[in-house]
Amino acid sequence: MKIGKLPNELLENLVFKLLENKRTDIITRGAVGEDSAVIDFDKYACVVSTDPITGASKNIGKLAIHISANDVASNGAEPVGILLTILAPPNTTKQEIETIMIDASNTAKELNIDIIGGHTEITNAVNKIVINSTAIGKQLKEKTLDSKKVERGYKVILTKKIAIEGTSIIAEDIEERLKNNIEDNLIQEAKGLMKNISVVKEGIIAGNIGVEYMHDITEGGLLGAIYEASQAIDKGIKIYKDKIKLEKSTEVICNELDIDPYRLIASGSLIIITDNEKVEIILEKLKEANIESSIIGEVIDHGVFLDNEKIDPPESDELYKVIE
């Protein structure tokens, strides 16, 4: 099979289809396009999500915190705790473990998240360090998102520019290769995009306003996320290319490496789908928080489109074409 997330069809048939026990206190369970599971804790909902860091080699402590915190915030919940599992090969140094934990601790502090536990192991089962993070969040149960409430005509909002995570990872991990044909100022711009990788602030803002659906853009990039969102809301989505923004460094790096920025991993950007009455409120609140956002599309009855071109199901992320 190809490197990356299991394709949605296989995920449905080999994983979700086999999960037969359905407790009544589970509000939202694993599904394509759902970033978190939600558990009924009486007045509150407990929101949980788990994710590994496998594509990047640098900044992985920071990434591990952001990726799972983003998933929880995509449900409008505040992330409060994270569990970290670190699997490291025998040639790992003490300094590497220490660097990971310093980065993870500093990032958690920035987001007011407690690293509450986990597991650290040296094993020959991996050939590079792999981190898995599980985030736990809380929100009032009445604020829980319900993707099935989305209706035709609802607007699709995108925060920030796309592919910022992928651009930053590439610039960090293959900087020497890029230097041959790309100006240093653009490489440095690309590396600096890591500072924009959190969507916690915008997720909580939109969640407090009361939107129907949000999705953190990760593997498969924007087009993969739009396809997954369509499955989650059980309706079609049409987005418009001229409404989608790219950083200059993203455009230059993707052109140089012949990869598609619209299918490049893109944590840091959030899809928000809501009714027309809330759209302007959300855009204004995000602007007040200095978060760039724009309307890039709308919900339709059937199909998933970029302009008039049909969007195919997500496959292996473009990142894996250039990062081993």
C-alpha cells in the first residue's frame, strides 16, 4: 500500500465496519471527516483525538502537540491535556529525546495544555523517531458540533493560507536541496510558517459562536479535507480556486519540487462550515483576533468540486514524494 493515511474506502471497510460495539454515551465516534471523538460527561463533553508524527524529522515535539490540539479545537473544544508516546530507534541520543520534550513542553505551555503522561521507549521496531499524541479537551455538551445539521447553501470558510505545514516541513528537512534553485529569503519564510500551525484559537472562536462543522486540514491537503468534509456532512461541496491563498514560498517550493500545494499537508488552516447568518460574525471575530480568513465555497447537493473539476478521494500526501 502507499505511504500515508489508509485510503478512505479501506478505512471504512477494514476499520470502521468492524467496530460493532456502540455505547449510548458516545456522541461522536470515529468517521471520515471527523477530527475527534466526543464522549458524554453529563454537563460537559469530553473531546479526544490521537495522531502520529511520521512525515517530519525536525520540530516533531512541537508538531505532536499542535496536531492533536488542532483536532480537538476543530470541534470547538478547549484542549486541556495531552498524552505523548515516543518510539525511538536504538541509535537515538539523549539530546534528541531532550530536544523533543523541550519543544513539546514549550508548545504545550503556549497553548495552556498539560502534558499529563504517555510512554517513551527505545525499540528496533522503528527506523526513525515516531511520536503519537492524544489530546483531551472539554466543552459544554450543548456546544458540540453536529455535522448532520449542515444544509445546502451553507458557506465554507478557510482560515489562513493552505499548505503551511507541508511547506515548513519541506524547508526544514531538505533545506540544502532547495538552496540550489530557491532564494534563501523564501526558504526562511517557509521555515517560519511553523509559527502559524495552530488552529486552536480559531476553533474555539467558531465553536463559541456555534457553527455546524469544522475540519482541520492535515494529510491530503485542502482537497483531501474538502472531500472528507463532504462525506462527514453527507452533502456536496464546491470551492473556488481564485478564493484560495498561497504563501509565495509555498508556490515557489511546490513548483520547484513538482508537487500539488492543494494536496499538501496543511495543519494551520481550518475549514469552517456554517449558515449565512453566522458567516460575517465569524469573519469579523477572526479578524479581531488577527486570523486571516475567507469564504472559499459553499455546500451543494451532491459532488465535490474545485471550480468545475471533480475532486477525487485523497491519496498519499504530496509530502511523501519529497520526504523519506
